[in-house]
Amino acid sequence: MPEEEIKAADLYHYTHYLYGEPFLGSHRGMRFRIAREPLANVFFKKPEEQQKDASFSVTVWPEPFSYEKTSEEKMSQFSFPFTEEGLQQVVECLNSQYREKKELWEEARTAPFV
């Protein structure tokens, strides 16, 4: 795996998302948000209730602004099963998005903040 790629160890473990808190991160000009949808604390519920109707929601957008301050037109959204395997798909998606739009991320990373 090239050193510029995101690894599963760079993200929160699967159980973190059961607490109803998103993970916000960035990687070389690409910002991202990972959350369990619906966003709710289900940590103390039975395993079948934790996964019922749940998915990983992934959003990517270019720097410099936060999730709340970025327009939806600049965001790309993806959804994956809320499972350990789904979290691995999240990692693959982030790396794929980084590779596919590398020029956009590099431009965002080096652009002067105005």
C-alpha cells in the first residue's frame, strides 16, 4: 500500500461509531466524514439492533472548510453496510476518491486561504 493511502488504523475502530459520533478527518487536501446512519448512540443495544437499518455514511470534500461550512455541491456521498467489512469498504472508498481526484485535493491543499 503506498504511504499516501489511508489505512484502517488511521480511522476509529468499528465500535466507535456505535456511540453516535462521526469521525472527521483529512488527507492531503481531501476532507472526509464517516458516520453511522442513523446517527444515534446504540452502543448499549443488542448487536442486531446496532446494525438494524444502519449503514456507514461517507462524505468527502476539498479543503479548507469544515463539513458544516462546505456547500453540498462540493461534497460526494457514499454508503456502505454497517459491518466490519463495510468499514474496510469505507477505507477503499476514501483511497479511491483520493486517487481519482488527486489534482483537486492537491489544488485545495496548496491554494491560499481566502
